[in-house]
Amino acid sequence: MDTILLSLAPEFDTIREEMGYDEYEDFDAYDIMFQQGYDRQLIEVADGETVEIPEGYSATIEGDFPDDEFYLLENEADLPDKENFAIDSLPGGSYRFDAAENIFWKIDMESSDSLL
């Protein structure tokens, strides 16, 4: 597979705060979950492409095959033990997709000495 779909959606607390509810206030969680689904969007990421997940959002990986595993690595030293870094979603941040290995490489956008 040369591309992957990501389902990008705001996190529960992000929506709750946008709707004006305090964490300890009485609110209807179904309204928040409905809005979360309503705000969801699909993003297609190609091999080698960089994707930015905004803070307060997460991206669920929508693989073609249920047995596919994806990994989140920060540096090449983690590559031999990549099974320890299996994921099904990505938190806010910048990533580069490696389709051959099913790896999302975490990119430090503020650092100019990034290996990726």
C-alpha cells in the first residue's frame, strides 16, 4: 500500500471545551461525541509524505487489512524493536509515513537536526 487513510477528529475534551462545558459540569456526553463525529475528516497520506495532526486532535489509522500493524518511531535506533511501538492512532504532532515498513516517523519540526 502506498497510501493510508487517517480519520482526523477533535479529542473529546477539545470539543467539550469548545462547547463551553467545564470538566466537572453536568453535560451530555452524546452531544460531544456527535460533534466529534461530525467534525471528523478523512486524510489520505502518501508514502514519504509529512502530515501535521493539530494539538487537541487525534488521527485513527484506517488500514485496508485488519491484520496490518503500524508503528510510531522517533529515531532509527528503535527500528529493530518496532513491535514495541505498535499504534492504531496518532496524537497531535508531525509525522512522515513510510509505507514499506508501515511506520510513522515522529518529526520534531522545531529541531533542524532531525534525521528524518
